Amino acid sequence: MKKIRTTKDLKLNSVVRVYKKGYGYSKIIVIDNTEHFLSVSANNEFINHVDKGDTVEAYYWVEHNASYEFPLEVLGKFEIDLKLLFFKHTDNVTWSEERKCLTAEVDIPFSFFTFSVDDTAKVFSTRDVEFLRGRIVTLGDREAVIAYSGSVDEDAFVKGHICLEGGDIPVMGKLVPLGNGSSGRYMIEFTGMNEKERDQLLDYIFTIYRE
């Protein structure tokens, strides 16, 4: 993939995630990229929260969990038919080997079962496992916090599904108890989740995350 050194290098239909202080996060899509400006489509709510001269933080995520980060200054907006934003180009593009992890407070029922890596030779069947019930209280695209009143083994891994309107997303990862008085709270770091599933989670988080 060609390195991005300026926003002029962004291709059409690129998905860029933006952050505006006082509003939160949103997602924009590049629809035109000229020598003089960048035009994007955006949702009405975000467009209503930005004005000419405002600067937002932008993140263009690429493969291998890396990202480009850069500021974008609003040139103006078009709201008659299409809902468009126009930004000044910037050469202030930096490369990050990690992505900022966006999380949101949620309340999602979560049915799961636990297993040990020592049991990997076993073939699991839904008839052979005991499903446990908890709730996801914090959700990100790479991790989640679960509230569960029972106890689990220290080296337990968890497998389950997050049920969203767009479909079920499979979840697997190690279940780590949270300390500092967080009794009954466990952290899951997702493993084996593909980019499409991560994007589904982020799309959901973006719809509910506001400052």
C-alpha cells in the first residue's frame, strides 16, 4: 500500500473516523479529493456540530491495526441536497502502529461459556457446554468488560456472541478479573476477530458514543 504523506493521497470512498471535542466520534467517507480541498459525506448530526474554521482529529485506519492520524480544518458545508463537508488539506500526517481504542458504556446481555487452552484437543458442542449469562457493560472493538456474578477459573478463556441489530458477532478471548474493587467485572481481549466484525462493533459504538 502506498504511504500517505498528505490528505491529498486519500482515495475516493476511504472511510475516515473523526473526533470533535464536545461531540465525540463520527465516520466520514471521502467522495472527492481535489488539489484544493477534501469533500466528504457525513451524517446530519455531526454536520450540525461543526462550523467553518473548526478543527477535528482524524484517523484513517489501515491493515494490521495501524493508522494515520491528522487534523482536518473545516472549510465549509453543503446541506441543500447531499450532506457534505469540505476540509482543507493537511500535510501534518503521522503514522501510528496502533489504533486508538474507542469504547462506550453499554448494557448488552451476553451468553457465553468458558474453556481452558488445555482442552483444545476436545471438540466443543453446544450440547456439551454450560452457558453462563452476564452483561457487557463496556464495549470496544478490541476488548470488552463483562459483569458476571459467578466465578471462573483463573486461566479461563471465553467464547460467546455479541448480539447487535446488524447480526451476531462471535467473541473469544481470555477472561481477566478486574481488580481495584471491581468485583464481578471481567475484561475480555478479543482474539481472532476479523476487520469486518471490528467495523460492525465500531459502527455500533459510534451510534451511541457522545460526550
